[in-house]
Amino acid sequence: MPNIKIFAGNSHPELAQRIAQRLGTEPSKVVLKKFANQETCVEIGESVRGEDVYILQSGCGEVNDHLMEMLIMIHACKIASAERVTAVIPCYPYARQDKKDKSRAPISAKLVANMLSVAGADHIITMDLHASQIQGFFDIPVDNLYAEPAVLKWIKENIENWRECTIVSPDAGGAKRVVSIADRLNVNFALIHKERAVANEVQRMTLVGDVTGRTAIIVDDLADTCGTVVKAAENDWKFLAQDIRS
């Protein structure tokens, strides 16, 4: 495919390979390594002058290393005279830190947006942002793609009694997400109010809605320790859910 270059970081090389195959091309050559002091080194292995460059890297696993790889790749392509550089970020890093919810808290998602822009990104493609307002942190185009059609298809194909299910949000923040899915499936929804003593540790959960005798499908967009999902499942069992999926 002319005028397109696809570079992949270390987060999802297999995904980059499959995307390239779908487009009838191969991932472009890049060498990613570390110096002895753990600095990230990037070597772009082919010319990108005048090309439309796509850099695929996700904010998962070793988040900080992957973020730095992406920033350096964007910068390297930009100063090598690429026509346009698009960062493809399936999982946006630091997306949970999107607001100042307590004194002296950072808005790290905004910081990441600034770093991507300063590095030279012309366009961002991401998926299911934790909060839609993150798009407003950028002064460049942002495409926030949604996985909802794939989720609906999976539910219909893999859950036999999906018409008798209840879509459950494990926290109030995901209510909009589960309402949308429930409306598309024409089924009930429920949400769980959770209280945290400290970050990543859920202290108490209260179910709002009815899952008795129904298949509960728990939908969440981010999983760190999975403590929220586990406690939500335990809560659904307590209220006599027939089956639980997540």
C-alpha cells in the first residue's frame, strides 16, 4: 500500500502484524532497545519522508516504557520529514487520571495528551476512552472508536439466553456504558455503588437493580487488579443471579 508506513512498539506486535496483513502490507522496520542505563533507544529502519505514518502502541503492561517508546517513535518520524504521524493507541495510558478529584491531584491524562502533541503527533486514534472529555485535552484530531458493536455481537453469539440477562456496571461511572448496551439489546440493567478505603481496594458494594434468576453480564472498561469485577460477581451471586459473565 503506497504512502503508508505502520510501525509497532513492544506493546502489541501481533496486533500490528494482523492490521498490516488486513491492509495487504507489512509492518515497517524499527529497532527498539534499551541502553545499559535503561534509556529507550529507537532506530527507524526505513525512509518515512513524505509518508503517512501510523504508530501502534498501547498503554498496557509496562506503561511508562511503552509510552516513552511511542513518544520517541513519533518524534523520530516527524523530524525524518514524515508527511503525517498518527498515533494508534487502543488503550490510552493514564486515562483514569482525567480530573482533579482531590487536592494536589495531577491530571495525568492531560499531561499525556500534551506529550503526544509536543512529540509531533498529528492525529490520535484510540478506543473506548475511560472518559470522553479526554478528547478535549488535544488540539489535534482525535478519533475515539467504540467496541460496543463487537460486544453486542459476542453476547448474542455466546450467551444462549441473552434476552433474559441483566447488564451490570460495577460502578456508577460505567452507568452510561451499560445503559447503552442494555438499550441496544432491549434488556434490563443494574449498577453497583462501590466505596473504596484506598485506591485499588474496594471496601463495600451495593447493588441497585435486579439480577435474581437472570444472567448477569458485568461490563467494565478498565481492569487493574480485577478486584472490582470479582466483588461485583460476588455481589451478584449474593442476589441470586443464575449465571455471571464478565
